[in-house]
Amino acid sequence: MELNALTAISPVDGRYRKVTEPLDIYFSEFGLIKYRVLVEIEYFIALANAGLPQLPTLNENKRNTLRQVYKNFTIADAEKIKETEKTTNHDVKAVEYFVKEKLSGLGLADFLEFVHFGLTSQDINNTSIPLSLKEATLQQILPSINGVVEKLTALSREWKNISMLAKTHGQPASPTKLGKELYVFVDRLNNQINQLKQIPYSAKFGGATGNFNAHQIAYPQNNWLKFGDHFVNEILGLSRSQFTTQIEHYDNLATYCDTLKRINTILIDLCRDIWTYVSMEYFKQKLKAGEIGSSAMPHKVNPIDFENAEGNLGIANALLEHLAAKLPVSRLQRDLTDSTVLRNLGVPLAHSLISYASILKGLNKLILNESALQEDLENNWAVVAEAIQTILRREAYPKPYEALKDLTRTNTHVTSETMKEFIDKLNVSEKVKEELKKITPQNYTGVNPNF
């Protein structure tokens, strides 16, 4: 069958195509080839700028013309390279031949052997892939995560003063504020986002075993370490690893995967909490005309966005965990296992992107059912026992904890009246009694930092 959204094996390229399509230009086969062409072109320009006597000085017009090769890269170009690969059986060599052909058409036929000069395929792969990951992260992944954080922040502030019964161990606990509980996730996510932004996008660039052997033997007078650092750090905007084998050691890429996995884990935690609040009827969900909540039960509006997100986050994290564990391990100066694994780098990011979109969609559907929160608080006056016994401790009242324990455990349902009667019988001053009577489940919510 012809490959399309209906025949694709993976839902990433099928059912969720509309969400994941922006990742095509970074992680598809087309994307990988385009980034390889970019690196080869920029490397040729950098060599020319390095003043090698056999290379001409490229003026700005010629440099811009060369850069159009990757800036205007097309599907037809990629298909041409794939056709060459059928003969070479080597994907990077096919890119080299393509770039050489383009240079010939630009009047640079005498300098073709400086395309891919002194390099191994991993100098191209280990710059192309981190560059694509960096740009995908900056242009797609982080904006999508930030969209969730911004919505959570807005809801946290909107519901900042909404009192809510807390549940520790699934049982009624000291009340809190709904806004603060949501902002817990904002704070956690922001911390991890900041860590993600600080991780270098490391790249390997140094020839067959990382030592610039071929470069040094051909031009011993050149400072190739300085050249490599400038090319990778300044021109490509990556971070060149100084000590490598034939391949990048991927330690920072593993850190990236682990950090994104933590972001996703926090979001799984969020999804489960929101799902539970929906089940407790703290939230209702906006209805959309024509949508079906359940195929059998007409009354239901299921929290499917959060369930969808949780499932996709789980798949993403499983793949991120494998990438983080596998990529830093390679036999001696290299084996090929990293190559096939890296081709899947975009898959966990795609599942993550699907999840972020689902969470945002779900958050936008939430309608606060404040009456349910208030009813829960009113039905759980026992939770102010902590407040009362703490004040009694302050007043040196004998065994206050035990007194409140007896009250809350001998009464099947503690009410405001139950608590009032208990306070009236306490051997404390009227002033303290008045203080105690002002405490309610609605106002016993502590204090939080500003947000």
C-alpha cells in the first residue's frame, strides 16, 4: 500500500500526523540528509576561509550561493541522494557526491576533493544530529512544553484562592489551595526546563579516531584543534567534545534524554492528578458539539486528553531511557549500534509532542466545579483537628493530640457543631476558644509564596 496517514505503522506518522508533522524537517530521513548537506557545505566554506593554499577565497556572494544548496534543499534532492546510495551502499558518501556535483555547477570543479576532506562519516553524523536536535528543541519541543506551563500558571493564578481538601494517602488531610497545588507542577517543570536549556549539544569532529590524523598529515602547519572548535562551536553553534573516539560519546545526549524524561514524568504525575480531580467532580469538562464521550454511556465525558497524554508519555520515556542507557556505550573506538538507534531519536520527541498537545487541550477543557470542593471541605471538619491541637500545644494544654484523636475517631462524622461542642468543653480561656472557633476547613490553608 502507498504510505500515508492511514497506512503508516506508527501512529506518530499516522493517527497523530497533524501534531508530529513539524518534526519532519528535523528527524525524518529527509531531515537527516538535509542536515548532512548543511554540515558538508559549511565545512567546505570553513576550509576555504582557513586559507588552505589549494582553495580559493570565497567571497560573500559565493558563500551565500553555496548555502542555498541546503537552504533550498528539496525532496527531489533527497531522492537523488538515496538513488546514489543504492550504488555506494553508504549514506554519507552519497551526500558527499551530491555536494560535489553542486560545487561543479557553481564553478568549483577544481576543488571537489576538499568536500569531506579528512573526515569520517561520524564527523557529519555527530554534528548533523545534535544540530537537528538543538533546533527541534528550541523551535518545537520547548515552545510546546512552555505552552503547558503557561496554561498551568494561568489556572494556578485564577484558582489561587480556591480552598480545597487535600488528600494524603488518599485520605482527607489539611486543606490547601487549588491554585497552589497546580503551581507545584509549574515550579517542578520550570526547574527541569532550566536544566534542559543548560545541557550542551555536544558534537564530535576530528576524523577517523578523533585526532585529526588526516588533517594533520596533510597540513601540519595548521592548528586543527582551533579550526575544529571554531567550526563546531561558532559556525554550527554546538559544543565540540575535545576527547573522542570515532564517535561522540553521547554523555550529554544521555543527560538530555534523562532530563526530558523527568519533564515527562512530572507531566504523568499531573495527568493522574487531574484525572483524579475529574473523577472526584472537582472539574467538569467543556463539551463540543458532535463529540461522543462514551460509545455506550451517553452521560459520560471521559478525561481522554489526559489519558492519551499519559500513555504517550510512557512510550516516550521508555525510548528515552533506552537512548540514555545505550548511546554512551560503544565498543573500543566505535561500533555501529549508535547509528541505528539514533535514527529513532525523533520518535520519543514525537510521542512527547503528542502528549504536550493533549495536555494543553485537556487543560483548556477544564471547568471548575467549586461547589464540589466546598462540599468536600464541609463534610470533613475533622481536618481542623490538627489546627486545634497545635494551638492547645501552644497553650500547654495536657495531651491535646490524644484529646483530638479521641474526638475524631469516636465520632463517625465530625461536623462544625461537633467541633464547637468540643471546644466549649475545653479548659481554656474564652479568648482561646474564640480563636479556635474561627478555624474552618475553608480557611485552614496555611501560607504560600507568591506566584
